[in-house]
Amino acid sequence: MEKIVHKPKLSRLYQTVLNHMTILEGVRIGEEEFLEDLRIMNLLKDSSRVHNYDDVQVQAFIVGIPSDNNPEEIANQSYMCYAAHFIDDYFDRPDLDPYPEKLAMYRHDIKGLLDSMGNVGKIGHIMAQRVKHPEGVYKALKRMAYGGLIQLARNPEDQAIFLAEYKKVGLEGVSDAIKEEVLKIRDIPYWTTNKFLGEFFFAAEPALDYTLAELWNLAIGPAGYLHDNCEEEQTGELNFFGEENPTIDELVEMIHIASKNIRDYENGRASQRLEQVRFLRKAFEPVFPVKIFEAYQRLEEQLCAMQ
């Protein structure tokens, strides 16, 4: 399938972040270690048809901001970011293994799915081995596989089943209070949490809290969706069988759920996550509608109040 080359969309305002050189160095190390693993396995670095590879650096920088200037943690999160994009391309494309039938067959067994994918799947296992909480990485990979399966569904009935199962997987380990709020979200906008999957990055931190990770999925997933939703529509990678795509108001509500609940679950890095949201808002401003930009401003205000 022909690759479409897109220009970078995200602003690289790294200098606006305190200790940005430390973060960039960690991002560089993580990327180099990822590329070295690909080289050893004779794998190509990029098969995406919807985003520019250079934008991944901006995303890796964003996920590294809360890492408390820990070079090893930043490098691990950078590796997660580059490797997640790499594997996601295989889950999203019907012309690459695993094909839709295999995704469906293995959707309850992420380790079995990775084992069936040869060297590509080995990258997933390496991701898990790099962090303190490998179970978080496997949960994120399972969610990612569902993200591809949902878009590759061949009829609305199967897609509805996969969407419902995806939400069930996402809510595993999440507090009852947050589950109650998430269950009110329509399944299709909830699917956009697949565009962040904070379990990858919280798995690299000292403690992994699935509720906190889910709140950040709700907060940042909309940004990931808006980054390349137009390109995904052009390439046929965004298909909901006549159902309405996620609306801006629905995405705003997801960010709002995160904003009003983060205080109860934050793990001591609120100031770093405030810096993360500030940078994200600046970096993604070119693709944000006004309502989304304002929703992130309100999230900043909530994090400011926690200082």
C-alpha cells in the first residue's frame, strides 16, 4: 500500500519547558535504542500513512515531561512512544500481519498475538521488559490491538462488539467512581483514548495506577485523535459504519471528566503534568478547535490549583 508523506503538524517549542535539554537527551536515547533494536531485527522504522515521523519526537517529548528529569525514565518513555507508533501501524493496516482475522482470534491474548507476529511482536515484549510495570505495557498493547480491530471491522455488528470490549478492557483496574463516569461516554468517542494509552508511560514510573492512567487517556486521547483524524479519513483508517465520528463536544466532556477528577488520584507529579499540558496545548494548537484549546486551559487551571 502506497505511503503518503505528510508534513509535520506539531510545534517544536521545546525551549519553553524547564530542563528541556535533559528531556530531549532522554528522547534521543530512547529513539536510538528503538532504532537499534529495529536494525538488529531487520525491520523498517516507519510504515504509517497518516502521520509524519518527525511529529513522534514532539509526542515523545510530551510524555517525558512528567518524568522528574530522570534520564532513564525519559528514555524508556521515549522508547514506548516510538515503538507504540511502530506496532500500531501493523495493527491498523489490513495489508500487514496481523491480518484482521488474526487480530480477532487473539484479541483476548495479547502475548499470544505478539508471539505470532515474529520480530515485530518481539518489539512489544522488549517494551514490557524495559519498565517497572510490564503488565501496564501489555494492557496498553491489548488496547492498541483493539484500536486496529475496531477500524478493520467488516460490519457494524462486529464493530459494536469490539467497541464494547475495548471499553471493558480499558476499565480493568480503574476505580468504580471513574468507571461510572466513563460508562456514560459513547463508545465511539471513548475509542479516542486509544490515541494516548497512558499505561505505556505510567508503566515506566515508580508506581502504576490504572485509574490515573485512564484519566490521562481521557485528557490526552482527544489531542491524539485531532492530530491525524483528517488523514485517517482520507486513507480509510477512520470508519464507523455511518455512526457519528467523535464530536468536539464529546471530546471536551472527556477532558472535563479528567480535569475534575485528577486531584483525587494524582501521584505527586502534578507540577510536571501541568508543564506537560501547557506544552501539549502549545504544540497541538495548529490542530485544535477553539473549544478543545479552552478545555485544555481549564485542565491547566485545575492542575495549577493543586500546586
